[in-house]
Amino acid sequence: MAHLIKLEDYISRYQFDLNRYPSQYTRMKKERWYYLKSEWEQLQYDTLGINEKKINEFMVEESKSFFKRLRKWTKGNRQESEEPLDVGENRLVKMTLEQVREEFLKELFQSQLRWASSSLLEESILDPQYKRDKWLKFFAQQIPDNYFLLYKPVFFIKKAPIELDIILISPTEIYCITILDGQEHSVFEASSDRFWTEFIDETRKKKISPLVSLSRMSGVLKPILQEADLVYPLRKIVLSPTSIIDNKMQGTNVEFIDKRTFSTWTDKLKKHPSPIKNQQLKITSLLLNYCHTYTRESEDEESSE
């Protein structure tokens, strides 16, 4: 699960200590899954009547240890308490391991949202739409934790806020991604014009070219890297997993990922072999410094101007 380090202009704990929180979150995630999976496995044995007394005793101790670890983790990272994953034994024993994993991912996604909208001392009021955002869930849950995710971040450039789309920072490159949502089986005609055409059966619809957004993103990121004298490959991606993109442009440095190549592209991201690198951390920290964060202090400053 990718590290959701910046969500819109919400306060994020990653901004305060990027070296600490990625490893801490990865460790917490592994521990929580280990103890939940162990509890499920022991309950399965229990239903088979295998050494019921010993298993129950083991389950009690394991459950105590599991929740003790969760309480210790939440106490060390938040002032207020957070509810641990509460599936319930009666429900847990009836679930398959895949269903348990789905519950685990849902709970972890809520943790990701909390980490990306709070610090130890302050918490942003999260827009409920992000709990249902399918693309935020996709990148946060399906992409591994050697990636850093900035989702719709607001950069502050020359005293002006600039809203971007999706930035995914891997150990070796930066992906600038814009989503081209189309109807199922529709075809987009890609051109260098400001508007693209979406063909749906025998009808057509105009949509603003995703190249506009990608151009804005690269126009923000490239000067930041150049000013810091840092070299890091920048890849521009148009993502349209339900449609086909008929690319009629020549010599463009934009990658078009549609329904024909979406699975292959996703698998390639998942199989990136490199762990988090120092250069990746350095680049990410630099970009976070340019991200706008809406706080009570910034509200006071705006009202006083």
C-alpha cells in the first residue's frame, strides 16, 4: 500500500518527519496483518475441534497481545484513541482469508486517510468524498509501499496556489498522472488540441484534453527540481482504464494507458524491485516543502490580509 503522504491541502504528518513515518507505517501494517491473520487461523482450527482448550487459551493471549500492540501504537502516534480493527470472533470465523484481507485493507485505508490529514497536534476536517474515491483507493491500496503518493496536492508557487492531479514517486522516477474517465468501451481520439473527442457508440462528446493538466504538472515540478539541481526522470501518464485511446499525435513524450494496457502497467508498478531510496526521500521532501497546507494559522493570515 503506497504511502499517502499528501492529500489536497490537508495537514499531513509525513510533512514533519518523512524519514520516520514511512518505516513506522510499514511496520505497523505488517504487525496488524500478522495478528489478525493469526486470530483467523486459530479460530478455524477451533471450529475443527482441534485441541479446543489450548487453542482458546492461545487465542486469548494472542488477542490481548494484538490489541495491546495496537493501543501502544495509537498512543504513541495520536493524542486521541483510535478504534482497532473490530471484526468480532463470530463474524471472523465465518469469513474466508480473502474476506479478512478485504476488511483489513478497508481499515488500513482509513488509517492512511488519518495519517494524511493529521499531525500529532492538529487534525484537518476530511471531506467524506475521499473515503469513497475509487482512484484514491486504487493508488493507496494497490500500489506497494515503496511509492509515495500525492493525491490532488496544492502547490504554492510564487504566492499562488496551483492544484495538480496525481503524483506518484517511485524509487527511480516521478509519475505525473491524470485520469481520463470515459464510458465503458468508449474511444478517445487523442490530439494536440485543447479538446479531445470521446466516441460513444454513434455519438461523440468533447472533453478537455488531459494534456492540459499534465503540462501544468510538469511546468510546476521541473523548475523545482532544476532549482534544487536534482535530476529525476519525470513521466507523464494519461490513464483511461475503461476506454480506448486512439493516439494520433506524433513525437509526444506522454504515455497513454488505456483498457488494453492498464493491467500490464499496474503489474509493472507492483513489481518494482527497489526499496525506498535516499534520493527518493530527498525529492519527496523537496516537493512537500512546496505543498500548501491549510491550517488555523494560514486561515488567520488570510483573514488579516
